Amino acid sequence: MTPELIAILALGITLVGLLITSRRDARADMQTFREEVRTDNRALRAEVHADNQRLRQDVQALAERTARLEGAIQGLFTSRHDPNRRDDAA
């Protein structure tokens, strides 16, 4: 074997070692990134769920208030236009 061939083989082996190490590090980084994304996704889902719960409560409260207002308006309208209504002031 010539010194040039030995140098080429040594360089090839070194490059293969670097590629393997680089790939292993990239996989570890990707796994860490995936875990971070999962954690963030869980936190975001919990936050969205809590926001949805608050929104449902707000909508329910508005529905109740609207029903009360509708009842009050209906009562005013009905009492003013009731032909069987007697005025006690007369």
C-alpha cells in the first residue's frame, strides 16, 4: 500500500466517523425537539380548553341575561296591549 492510498483510506474512515457522529447528534436533537413540541402542544391544548370553558360560561351568562330581557320586554308589550286589561286608575 502506498502512502497516498493509506491517507485516502484514513480520510474516508474519518469522514465516515464524522457522518455517524453527526447523524447521531442530529437524531438526539430531533428527539429533544419533538419532546419540546409535544410539551408545548399539551400546554397549548390545555390553555385553549380553559379559554373555551370560559367562553362557554360567558355565552351562557349572556343567554340568561338575554332571556330575562326578552321576558321583561314581552311583559311590557303584553301588558300595554292587552284588551282585557283594566286600569285601576279610572
